[in-house]
Amino acid sequence: MKVFLFICSFYCSHSIATEWLVGIGDIYQADESGYKMYSLSAEKGIWKANISHWETYPKTAWLETNPEWGIDYVESHYMLSLVGTLLQYEVSNEWRVFFDFGVTYTSKLSKSNSSDISFQENLGIAYKNFRLYLRHTSNGDIKPPNYGEDALVFEVGFNF
């Protein structure tokens, strides 16, 4: 984690971000529990550094009736990520479609992700400084269980 924080601080302070993004989203897990997500990102070129706070929903009816999942809920936690845009298609001057891939660190493990280091894929559309994308985070089946966490994320970008 210290290495990641160093990379993020170096990235933000030494190569001034082209754009800062503020986001909100919903995260869903295989056990139908979920989180509200709030995020702050710095973007420069193809790279995006992100810190997200995941706020746990209250217990869901599914978990109350299916205790075999083994947990009622996961405490709120943080996720740090560093992703790069692998593919981007400019539909017009204002619209684009993109695919990002990167590495994440999660502060607490969940039933859906059993390792604190995992991978993230984003597939989305952007209009000017607005972005809407689907995000999947999983450990790549390095360690079971690996159900993954899916999110629908909306971000607004600000240029400085």
C-alpha cells in the first residue's frame, strides 16, 4: 500500500493532472449485498489514479434468508486503484467509448473478493467531461472465492 500511495502522490504532484474527477456509484456483489461508492480520481493522459470509499448498505433480505454466505455485511472500506486506458474510440469530438484496466488495493476483504490486491476493468462512455461506466473488480481467480464486485459509476470531471 505504501508503494501505491507513493505512486499516487508522485503522479499527482509531479505531473499535474489533466483532469480531476468526482464520482458516485453503486456496487453489487454475488451475494446481492452492495455499497454506495464515492470516488476521487486524477487523470493524466491514459492513466487514472483513484481512491474510493465504499459505504456498506444495511443487511439485505437476501442475506437474512441465506446465511450460508457466512457474513451479514462487510464493513465500509476504501479502494485504491491505478488504471490505464487500453482502448478508446472517438465517436465524435464530444463522445468516446473506452476500456480501462488496472490494479487495485482494497482495505477490507469481502465474500466477493478474497484478496486485497485485485484487478479492475472499466467499460464505459464519455460525453465531454461526464463518464458512465461499468466496473468489474476481481482477483483474477488467484485465490478463491472470486465472485468479484460490479459497479455502475458516474463521474464528473473538472479541469484545473
